[in-house]
Amino acid sequence: MQVQISGHQIEVTAALRDHVQSKLDRLGRHFDNVTGLSVVLSVEKLVHRAEGTLAVAGRTLHAEASDGDMYASVDLLVDKLVAQLRKYKEKVTDHHRDEARDVRDVRAGCATHALRVVAGPDRVRGRTRRRQQASPARGHRPPAGSGCGGGLAAAGCAE
């Protein structure tokens, strides 16, 4: 991640630069595809202001924060950028993990989940059709060691 810290009518001291760098390490922990970050620190009378533009894969996120102290405004800026980055990551994350779980359960021998995988996912109607097909086998008890615990109480099977 390329970081550019600049000041508008303010000299960016080494301590301020270190504080910004240490706070920006949080961004790298939340998302891997952060390509660049530009931070502009400015002072207008008694208002200390921090602006940040974050470039991620496919999107540019921008946030501003103002406070009476420059360190506090940097903290607020990073909090806002982290919130935006979490929201963006949630949007781009693939939420179809249940299909992978179904395939894993079929390989282990779970009959309830086999109905869903054979029928295939119904993208138009969501989960309703798959649950209707799997409903006759609810509360099933598969043979021991098959990989599915059988029922709602099992940790390995979500059915």
C-alpha cells in the first residue's frame, strides 16, 4: 500500500507522520486489496482537519474528519475509513458458502444435503425451493461416521 501524507498550511512533523502511519496499519488488516492512500492534514483557525482518500480494487473511498486536535482528527478519519472499508468488503465478499458446505456434506454421505445439490441452486427464488425439496428428510439420522450429525443439534450439519 502506497501512503502519501501531506499538509495544507501545516508542517507535517515526524511525530504526526508516525501517528498517521501507526493508525493506518488498521486498514491493511481489514482488506488486502488496498492499493493507495492519500492523507491531507490542514488547519483553519482552531479547526484541525484530516482528509483521506483510499484506493481499493474497483473503488475509491473518501472520508473527512475535524476536531480541535490534529491527533484526534486523524483517529476519527481512520475510524471512518475502516467503517467504509468494512462495508465495501461485505459487498464484494461471496456469500454462497452454503453451496460449498452442501457439496462437502454430500461427499461425506449426508442424504438431506444431497437433495439440494442434485436439484442445484435456484437463484431466482432463493432458498425456498431447496428447502421444500429437502423437507421430507428433516430430522434425519444418518449412520454413524457419515460426516453429518443429523438434525439441528449437530455442529457439522446445519439442517
